[in-house]
Amino acid sequence: MAAKASGESVSLATVYNTLRTFCDAGLVNEITVDATRSYFDTCTEDHPHFFWEDTQELTDAPSAEVAFSRLPDAPAGTRVARVDVVIRLRRD
């Protein structure tokens, strides 16, 4: 928005390339909610998210209320890097 307000033009590819660079540097996390949509989160600590289907909004969910008793073993030669939890919500 600041670039547009100043009259500068920035391509969408440049924005996404920059965001991916930030991901690689550990400054943001990419949260994928479906094959065509992902969000970039500046909170890099592990935490779950709510995805509101009616507004297409992603919000933080309370970490203390999510519990895993066990994860499957990672295949040989690999390790679990991260677990993403996206809880999809639909209003009644």
C-alpha cells in the first residue's frame, strides 16, 4: 500500500518473492489453507490457526487448547520440521 501511495509500481511476483525470502530467513511463516490460498504470518512461534470460511480470514487459535498425544514416525532419513494446524470454521 505504501508503494502504491507513493506512486511506485511493484509487481505481485516481487511481493511473493520477497515474502518467500522472508520465509527462508525465518522472519515469517507461510500458512497454506488450500491449493490456491496461503497467508503469511509474522508470528513464527508454533501455534494453531482458525480459518474462517465465510470471510476467508486466518486468525490465531489458542495454543493451550490443542493437544497431540502422538505424531506418526517420520520416514527414514527425515525429521518433522513443523506441524501446521488450521481449524476451519463455518458459522451456523
